[in-house]
Amino acid sequence: MGVGRPEVRPRASLRDRAGYRFDRTLARSTGTLMGWLVITCLAVVVPVSTLLVWTDPGSPRSLSGRLTAAWRTSAETLRLGAVTGTPLRMMLAALLGLVALLCVSTLVGVITTGLADRMAELSRGRSTVLEEGHIVVLGWSDQAGTVVSELAAAQSQGRPRAIVLLADRDKAEMERALAARMGPGRGRRPRVICRSGPASDPGVLTLVRPQTASTVLVLSSDEPGADAEVLRILLALRAVLGPAAEGPPVLAAVREDRYHAPARLAAGPRGTVLRTDTVTARLIAQCVGRPGLSLVLRDLLDFAGSEFHVVDAAPFHGGSFGTALLGYPESCVIGLLTADARTVLNPPAETPVEPGSHLIVLSRDEDSARPGDCEHLVDPSAVSTAAPAPEKASRLLLLGWNRRAPLVVGQLRRMARPGSVLDVITDLTVPGPGDEQNREPRREQVPEPRRDPEGEVPDPRRDPQREVPDPPPLAVHFRSAPLSHPETLLDLDLSGYDGLVVLGPEPGEGPDRPDDWTLVTLLGLRLLEDSTARKLRVVTELTDDRNRPLAPVDPGSDVIVSGYLSGLLMAQITQNRHLAPVFGELFSADGSTVRLCPAGTYVRPGSEASFATVVAAARARGECAIGYRMHERRAMSPDHGLRLNPHKAARHRWSSEDEVIVVSADPAGHSDPALSRSRPVSAG
């Protein structure tokens, strides 16, 4: 066996070896780099200066004269001085020039470094804000852009207040995101100031001066542990403001109900804490039986049209609430704010309007809420005498599962009519009693047996006070299926369902974004609609408002963007903290809420009547009418047939398929017995 020939490696070229040696030389030290710079400068300046002198017709003829001229040109170029004479004088001049060059370069470097550090500090947003009466927004989430843009829209009239946002994100990134969300400026807009740093650090929190702010908002992000971070921010805010109750009102948002009570304690007596997941779940459940409700609430919450205001009730003191319903030509009255700061929505028409109370109205602004008698606009002959059709049991389908799904199921249970059925299909493990992640029981839990004072369980046969529980109004059935496969959706039989709910997965549970799965599911449902020629009532939840136009659903369908609606809600309460209990009841399953009812139960179909006639008909039924929806325009953008807060004199030819938007009590009659029809809620 022979020995192989040694491997011949290619030799590096002279250029590569020279470049390698040069790189190694420069990497040694700063002094070496400076030396090479000097050599390079001399290697260029001296030959060029000599060439300039030798090619100049006016240069000296003698060699010494030309060398002196070349020296002067080189020295002036290098700023070393142009002293001539003996070699000693020339060396001293060069030394002084080098020292001067070093000092000037060092000074320029120090100034440049200081300015660069200061600019970097400013770009990081770590300077103190010197504002008063501003609005402070702490934390970053998908609600931030909505909150800031809506606050800016609300301040388009009058003198705008600055909006200061503090979050542990890059300042330039936040400014770009907010600028893209707000769009081009129109009219007078408030200044938006961003500061970077953890809002839970009291030292950083002082940068935005919350003690001089008019309102402080604390946002909850979608990151794990977001609610715990909200608690830390509230505690840091308390440390900065001190224990005094004279600080600015605080509005915070948490996702889970278990953080609600601790957050309220940390927010202080002037704090309001919203439960965003609960609000979203309530809205989804309400939209299942009331198609188009999400469009109504979206219009009520933004600042583009009419919104809720609190106005003085002095013109109606001594009168009744029913009189006030037809007392504003350009506003709709929905409730009372009593003298002791209690909010009462949709009270009985005979409720007296006492001195010191205020009215809660839907109006373009407070100035347009001018009193004026509208009783003469009512046409009694157009009022319908038809009784509303009783609501029947329904069969519903829920596709998907996330952290809000148990809350949605709970809200559907409370709102369902007896005999209703909810089928839940998810590609996760079927939820059960031991599943802590989903926290939704597979079947109704058996109540714990009642015990006597000694701890013994009494015999049911001998317990005369034993109560037999009523069957639940909503039977819930769970099933696991691979919803990510299109064939699973196409094999579903949806003919027997009255409504569908589509919930996306949690962020971070897969490689795709949650809305991607939702959009694919909606495409599958659209294929089923085309194959069966049957329109489905679908309520969809999305996480990004930019995906709402992409949803393959009919125009005017209910698409719930939880972060967007929560941001609108926070912006409304920021403008008027007395609206917190108003929205709290409107989004609840108990008390008064917003409903869409057939117009035929208020006015005769085919008749032409004013909106004042509709208000009078709703008053007779114990409701507050705030608008209507035209059936022939429900698929037409941008309003989808909605008319909120129309003028009382506005006339419309009413169709049996039109809908009247009212604030009314839950007609089911199975809400919490401790809650009355006009439930008072504390304004705090």
C-alpha cells in the first residue's frame, strides 16, 4: 500500500498577505493607527506638494527655494505652520502644529461625543416632561394607538391637552406606530410625547410627572403576566403620588377577573379598573342574539359622531324622566345621574328629576343638547299596537377556544332562554373539571351538600328545606376536532344552528398569528354558505383591527376586535369618568343594555313617521330609543344603515324589517334577582 502524495495547498497571493499584515497592524493599538495615518498623509501630501511646486512657472529656480516652497505647501496643508529657516525652527514649528492639531481634534471629539450622547439620550426618551394638565398613558399594547388617536379626536375642539405615553419600548418605534395609527393631522391636535422606560419604576415614572396630570391611564398588554405588570405600575404610581386622595383620576385595564380587586385597591379611591376580557366576552355573547350590535356600540364608543354626555337637568327639575325623553330635539336621553352621584339607566318614565341631578344623553356634543319640547312631533296614529314576539330557545355553535372562551360561555348561559343548546368544537383537549387552563366544566357541577352546624351532611329525605335545582337554561356540549383542517369545517352540518361564534387561538400558541386561523375558518364557513345557499349569523373575534376589512363575512356583520373596543371604551371614560358605570351596565348581561328590536313593534309598517313617534312608542314600553337601522342599507358602507341620535323631526317610511335601537332591560326575566330594572351603579 503506497503512501499518498502530500496535499498541495495554494499559496496566498501577495495582495492577500499584504492586506492581512495591514489588518493585524491596525488592530494592535490606537497609536499604531495614528502612526499609519501620519505616514499615509505624508505619503500623499509631500509628493503632491512637490509636484505642484515643480510644475509652477513662478516657483523659485534654485533647488533650496523649491524645497522651501514644497515644505510651506505641505505644512499649510497639514496645518503644521509655514515657518522656514533653520531645521530646528522648522521642527519646532511642526511640533507646535502637531500639538495644536491634537488639541483641536480632541476638543472636536469631546464635543461630538457629548452631543451624540445627548441626542441618543433624547432619542431614548429619558428627559423629564414639563407639562401640566396632560393625559398620561402608561404601558404599551394594541390599545395604545386606539386610545391616543381617540383622545386626539376628542380634543379637536377647544384647547387640546398634551398626551404623554411612557412604555418600555423604543421611543422612535412608538412614535412611528402612533403616527401611522393617527394618520395625517386635521385641525388642532394635541402634542403626543413619548418617553421610554419601565413604568413600574418610580424613578422612571417621575419623568412624565403624573402628579400634575389630569388623568392617568394604565394599559394591559398581551404579554404573559400583563396583569401583574399593571399592578406594579399602579403601586409605583401610588408611591409617586403619595397616599393623598387629591391625585389625578386613574383608569386601568386588566384581563383576568382575579386581578380586578387587587387592582382597584392599588388604583386608590379615584381609580377605575376595567376587565377587558369580561367586556369582550359580554359583547360577543350579546351580538350572538342581536346581529349588528357591534356596529352600534362601535359607533357609540368612537368620537366621530354622537357619544354620551352628562348635561344639567335643570330645565326638567320637578318633572318626570318621561318628559325629558322628548325634551331634546337633537339628543337622546338614556338615564339619570342623581345628586348623590348614582347612575340610573332607563328608569321608569314616572321617575322624578330631582334638583342637583343630571341627565345622561346621546349627543354630538354638550352644546347641541339644547332643550326643546318635541311632543307635538309625535303621531299617535302611527304607533304600533303589535306585541313583541317572544324570544325562543336557540342552538348555537362555538368554534375555537382561548382564555375568553369560558367567559363567553358563562355570558351565553346567563342570557340564554330555557332549552337553548351550545355546541363547542375545539382542536384542543376537550375542557373538563380538572383542566386549569380552560377552566370550563364539561357538565354542570353538582352543588356541595348543605351541612348542619356540626358539619354533618343531613339526609335529603329528612330535609324539609331541600330545593331541587332548576335545569340550566343553556346545555353545553364539547367536542374535539382538528379545526385547522379545512375538511373538518366542510363536513359540519350547520343547518340547525341559529348563530355561530368564531374565537381565535391565543397569541404565541402557534407559528401563525391568531387572526390567520380565524380568517381561514371564516373562508371555510363562506364555502359552506355557498354550498348550502343559507346565510349564517356569525360573530367573529379578531385581535388586530387592520384585519377587519379582510374578514370574509357579509358587510355589516359582527366582527369584534377586543383591543380596539377596549381602547375606545378607555378613551370615553377618560373624557368623563361618570360614564364608567354607564358602559358597565350597557355591556353587562343584567340591567339595561342596548338592543335592536323590530320596528314593527313601535310604528306601523309602511307608515311614515318622525323619530319622535318612535321615542314615544319606546317610552310606553319602558325603553329609551336612541336610533334605528334601515334594512335596505344594512350592507352598504360606511354606516350599514345605522342612524344614531337622529333629529326628533326626521321622518322615515318604516319597514317591518327595519330595526329600532333602544336601551332597555333584559326581557328574559332570569337575571340576578338582586338587580332591579333600573339598577343604580356607583359612579366611582
